[in-house]
Amino acid sequence: MTDLHLPLDRSAGRLAAQIAAGFRAGVRSGRLTAGTRLPSSRDLARDLAVSRGVVVAAYEQLTAEGFLVARRGDGTRIAPLARPDDRPTAPPVRSAPPVPAARTPVEHDLRPGSPDLAAFPRDRWLAAERAALKALPDDALAYPDPAGALVLRTELAGYLGRVRAAHTDPGRVVVTNGVAHALSALVRLLRADGRAVLAVEDPTSVRQLPMLQATGVRLVRVPVDGQGIDVAALARTDARAVLVTPAHQYPTGVVLSPARRAALIAWARDADGLVIEDDYDAEFRYDREPVGCMQGVDPERVVLLGSVSKALAPAIRLGWAAVPPPLAARLRTHRLHTDLGTPVLPQYTLAEYLRSGGYDRHLRAMRRRYRARRDALADAVRRHVPGARVHGVSAGIHLYVELPPGCDEERVVARASRAGLSVAGARPMWSPGRAAHAPPALVLGYAGLGEGRLVKAAELLGQAVAAGAHG
């Protein structure tokens, strides 16, 4: 065994690729010589505080490239053919550019948007995949139905009706590669119908704005307050389609009030409008049963979008759209003409996971875990960041934290980063006009860290806020 010295920049992502690059550099520099025995994937994952799957992926990549060899009973070693880079050293130059300062490693990543990836149910998903593959008819291996496999659409229709109070059936469900894919395709169809203006919430996720703009529609921002989207303000725009997150607004965390829900449905009927309901992390409500989706109230005026990205993992790339039958037919044709549909085996696997009850059991376990983490972070923020206010209901996998008056949001984010704490400022999520008047705030994701680390993160945040106040 040897000390490996593998620094990781967690804020940059792609941890397996970083680990692999660290090994390559060690071999090329001569620090890791042929025959050196490496730690087991389990031990190295523990030392680096990453999932075992990350290390396994790095080891497999390096083995395929010839840097490592693995033999039963002998572990994993640097391959005999791996050798240092013996190219001649370049001659010194008169002057060299300054070396940039090293970035502080991210020890506590509170950026929002990701579930607990280490909790992905690998064994149960594999069992569902094996069961699905065993029962898969031969003709299912042909090009798929562009609307999605009937077996999955049937399971999804039942699930959405049972859990989200949706009014749907397999003919209304179109399987997509996540919500982003469904949204992009849907907005393009609306634009082709002459609905060239799309209303979006203010604030909203900055990640989806470039994708929406790429469809060619014009975006108008509609304010969100303590009751959700301001429907009166929406009615004053020329939009006839609106994208909302009513179950748990992103990022403020508010739930669309009953009065606003009724007003939004009335707007859609009066304006011949369409409500696009992004059911963002709706499965995770901790203080009560989740509020039923709006689509169940008026399935002809509301499109329901959802995915397994927050419940399981974004990498699965499976989502759905529950839409009126004419629009379902057009989405199916759109898929036929653009990408020929979603891969079959993941669809059958998810259908089996839903059918067997595994998906429900996983969600119950994750609700308990996320509730404990949310409570831990919210309590720790109240203790360690005096004057901060936690907004929104007890739900989801992020907190909207309004900073104490006088704080400089950007300075707090920068100081937190220097302390190894990665957080997202809320200001970029507001439209420019409202951002100037919005109180400084942070959007904190807590799904990936245990309670102890969340408390420590809150302590570091308190120090960053104290240093960034009155900046």
C-alpha cells in the first residue's frame, strides 16, 4: 500500500475522472511505480469520502487503459507496462506566468439540485433490471414506441393517480428523457401553434432558462410571493402558457395557495392558456401529505411533468408528461421525428420497480432521511446564523435562507467557498429588476450530507456571514 495523495475538487464534479487523472499523473511522474499495490475500492472510497461506485469506475477506466491490473487474490496494482513520462525536461525560460492560487477543496457541498446519489438503490435496481430483462419479449428490443413502453406508461398512470391525484391513463402519458427533455419538446410544439410567449416564475432556476430560450420562445417573468405565482400579474402579460412549480416552488419553497390554484385554472380557461406543471420534488413533503397536482383538477388545461431525477438519480434520464390526448399524439410524433424514443431496458426496469413496490419503499426511506437532514440544517442555521430566516414549507431537498440585513450575498458565497463550503446565491435566480430589491439569500441543498456534516456546514456559514456582513 502507499499514500496516494489524490486531491479532489468536489465543486468541479466528475470525481471518478479526477481520481483516474490523479493516478495517471502519479504514474507519469514516477511516484507510482509498476507493481505498487493499491487500496481496495472500499478502503479508498472511505479515505476519499466518496461512494464506492466512484472508485470502482476510476479503477475500471484505468484497467481498460492499461494503467492498472487486477488479479483475484492479489488486489489491484500499477501495471508492469505503466511507466513514468521520460520525455526530456523543457529548458528553463526567462520568466513564467504566475501560478494561480490553489482552490480550497470543497468539504461541504450545499449546492442545490442533487439528491443523495450514494443512496441510489443499486441492488434493488439491478434486481428489477434482471427481472425486466428476463421477462422482456423479443419484439421489445426493436425500436421503441416513441411515446414510451406501454408497460411503463401503464405503471406511471397508476402511480400518478394514486400518489399525485392525477387524472390520467396510459394514452395520456409520454415517456421522456427527464423533465428538461419533456419541457423542451412541449415548448417547441406550443411555439409551432403560435404560442410564442412563455411565462416563468420569478425567481426561478437559472439552469432551465437557456434551454427554454433555445426553443425560440420569448420568456416573461411573473413574480412569486408567499402564496406562489401572482396570477393577476400573469394575466397582464401576453403569455398563453406558463411554467410553474406549485407543489414546492423553486427556489423559494412556497406552495401555491388554494386561491391561487383556482385563479390559475380560471386564467387558463379564460385565456385559452396552458399550465405546465413541473412536479418538482413533490414526493418529498414532510409536515403533511403532498398536495395533489393541478393536472387532476383540469387535465385538459394542465400538463404534468415529472421524473425520477430527484427520487432516484438524474443519470437515469427517465421522465414523463401527462398531457391531453391530442397533445400526447403530437409529442409522440415529435419523438418519432427527432430521436426515436427513450431506451427500452431502463423503461422496463422502472416499470418493474414501480410494479414491485420498490419505488414506494425507496421514497419512504428517503423521506425519513431528507426530513432529518432538513431539520438538522434548518436548526443549525438558526443557531449559527443569527438573523437568518428559513423560508418555505418542510419539503423538498433545498432550503431558501434569507441572510441577515446588511449582508453582501456575493461576499458570503466567496468567503464560504474559501472555507471549503459550496453554496449558491439566490440573486442570479431573480430577474434583474427584482434582484436589485430582493434581500440577500442562499439556496442550500442538503440531500447529500449527513446531519453532522450539515451542522458543521452551518457553523462555517455563520462565520462566512459574520465576515461578509456590512460588506
